[in-house]
Amino acid sequence: MKFFQKEIKLKPYARGFHIITEQIESALPEMSDIQIGQLQVFIKHTSASITINENADPTVRLDFESHINKMVPENQPYYKHTYEGADDMPAHIKASLMGTSVQIPITNGKLNLGIWQGIYLCEHRNHASGRDLVLTAFGN
């Protein structure tokens, strides 16, 4: 079994949902050595998240942002953790709802995603710095 791990820093993204599949694939060329395996993508932050969804129509990403903002609104009077602004606590809640990692099969050296699937960075802060990801690929 082979194991490869790399930590990468993404450039800062605006608040919203962004496809980062290509950045992940290009950061880990060693994946081509794996015929059958898995890639885990883990984000090392509490105010951004990772998920997999539609990679073709950008309105899906806009709808995600609109919907999650309705689910977890800013400026709620019961929020206590507001030290970094109105988006602070909502960003933590959104990150927990969306998740910190995804796992994707590797088949014949490539990510085995569906034709309409892409890996999203879900940026929940208005002014975030670049985000750190840990990419771990393993298999035979």
C-alpha cells in the first residue's frame, strides 16, 4: 500500500462556494501511482468547509450560499461569539453543518468523481485568508 500526504494553502477566496478540484488534483501528482485507493481532503479551519456537489452550473453554488445564509443568519441576538464580526459565529455553525473533510475513490490514478461532481471550498467568512488543506492519498 502507498501513502502520500501533502499540505497545501489555497489562495484567499471571497465568501461563497468555489470549485477547487483542479487545485487538489494538481497538488498531488503522486495519485497517478494509485490504481485503487482513496483521497481524503481535510480543511484545517473552523469557519470554512469542504463538500462535493455540482461542478457544471455555477447557479448551484450561488443557491448554496443563499440557502445556507437563510439557515444560519448573521446578527442573531443569542450569538455570544462575535469577536470577529457578524459573520464569525455563523461561519463556525456553517462549517460544522457542511463538514471538514471529504473522501473520494481513486481509480486508475484519477479521482473517481461523477461527471457532474466537483470538490467545493465553502468559504463562510467575508474576509478570510488562504485556507490550509491536508490531502492524503492511499491505496495500491
